Amino acid sequence: MQIIDISRPLPLAPKYPTAPETIITQVAFIARGAESNFTVLNTNTHAGTHVDAKKHFVDGAQGIGEMELARYFGPIRVITFPENAMLSRSDFEGRIGDMPRVAIHGGGNTFLLPSAAEYLVEKGILCIVTDGMSPAPLDNEKQIHSCLLSNDVGIVENVILADVTDGDYTLVAFPANFGDLDGAPARAVLLRED
């Protein structure tokens, strides 16, 4: 079995424009006489590869610890789209089949229009994965996220799909259990039989 790590290393991941910087500080060093190495991480719940909780855009909704984990595990289709594209319903029609999950490979800057988000909901998609910081353009984050999350579509953002060929895989992208928070990091991988 082939295991393809699609997670971005946190220190190298692009930062969302309004998010604070991630600060990584090692505070104990074996080389300096400590019994162990120990690091403090100061970041946000949407840094690097992560999963959005429903409450990220739906006030009073589920936090990340209550999200149904089955959405982030199972069959997925990776589809390459043009970079810098705004995807509509027609971009997905005839390309998903009965796949319950879809990964958008668009070079990190390809986004959904409302018609595409609505189509994915109509198709019963359980989860979308994107190599962008968001499935939505910065000027329409709320509408796209709310459409997906309020209809129980899981969202995994900020993955690396550069070396992944289009096709069908198994997604494993469980979020850390951060309780009632609005998101959490994930170690996302694609599995494929050799």
C-alpha cells in the first residue's frame, strides 16, 4: 500500500492573511543538560493542514471535538483544476461519480463559487479537501463555508497535492480533538493500493 503524506509542515505552510504568525520556541534542550527536548507552539486552529469545525462559520454549531470522524476517512477522488480558477457547478458535473469525497488540486489558488458548493451539497459529498488555504475566495468566505459546513460537508484545508496524480484514493485526515474549538490541525494522508 502506498501512503502519500499531503500535510504541510507547519513552519512552512502559507499563513492566512489575517492570522497571527506561528511561533515555535524550544524551551528545553538535551544538548544543554535537560532530560528532554521540549517545544512551545503558539499558533491558531487554522494554521497548516487543518480541519474546519462547523462552528467556524455557523455560530453555536459543533466544535471540532464533536465533528463526525467518518467524514475524514474513506474513498476520495483527486481532481486537478486550472490554477486561479473560480469553479462552478459545471466544473464538477460528470467528474465526481459516486465518490463521497473530493480533493481540489488547483495550485492553492482555485476556489468554489456558490453554485459549486451547492452542487457538492446536492451530490451528498461528505468532505472536500483543498490545496488552498480555503475552498472560498477571501471576499466570499462566509457564504461558501456556511453552505458546506451547515450541510455537514467536512472541510480539510491547506494540503499538498503537487505530486499527487488524479484518481481515486482513501483519505485519512482526522483532526486533533481540540474540544469545542473552531478547527484543529490534521495529519492528512492518501492511501492507494500498489
